[in-house]
Amino acid sequence: MIDTHLLYPITVLLGLNADQKNQLLRARLVLCRDLLEPKNEKMIHRLGLGDRKIKLLLNEVQSLLNGV
């Protein structure tokens, strides 16, 4: 079901540490696909990641969702 419906939790992401994952969870961003929604861009920037790190994170999410 997780693979079929692309319901990967953010906890599977390697590009975030535990504190960053907890920040996202407190903001109710639970699924990886949530990070790709434009309305959540501000929250991602609040994690204190640089632009390069954010790009790598979003690439990680895209790869996961595309099955790469």
C-alpha cells in the first residue's frame, strides 16, 4: 500500500536529521509528497537548510516517489 499510493513518511528521508524531521512532523508534514507542495515551501526553509541542501532533499523525495 505504501508503494502503490506513494505514502512514504518523511522519516525515511536520509537528507534530514531527527530534529528537522520532528519540526516537519510538528507542522503536520508527514508524507514525503507533502514536501513537494508549493504551500509548504516556507516550512522547508524554516529548517535552516541552505538552498543546495533543500534542492538535494527535494531531489531525494522525487527519486523516492518515482521509484528511482
